[in-house]
Amino acid sequence: MLTTEITINVTTGAATKLTITTEPPSTATAGAAFSTQPAIQLRDSGDNLVLTTGTVVTVELETGSGTFVGSVTATTDVNGLATFTGLGLTSA
């Protein structure tokens, strides 16, 4: 019997996009932290998780009014997940 062993290494690509894994609530109290904090996942072009620690993610207000309260940055953990803490808006 002939046996051949093949080793295959599967790797993800570099992070090319962010996905929201936990959305903030649809309603919030102005000036207070969101009851559910947003969490953002790094992904590559094939939609695979990118397991990279230490990447800083910054939230920005695209439309609407108000300013953020709390920390507007979150840093990815070993699973490539950045979870905000204390984030909220001055007007909700």
C-alpha cells in the first residue's frame, strides 16, 4: 500500500473590510453609553475572519447630528474583534 502525506496550510489574507457583529441599539439616551456596545470584526476579501490583535478601529458619525461620548476607538483582540466600551451619542 502506497501512502502519501500532504500538508496544506490555510491562511487568511490581509484585512480588507470590517463587519459589524454587534449593532448598537436602535434607540438610546442622549449623552449616555449605548446599552449594547458595538463590536466590529476584521475580515479579508474572501470574508474570512482575520485573527489579528492590536488593530485600532475608530467610529465616525456619517450622517446626523451630535458627537460621541466615551471612547471612539476600540482595539482588536486575538480574534480580530474590536468591542467599544462606553460609546454613546450626545443626541440620540
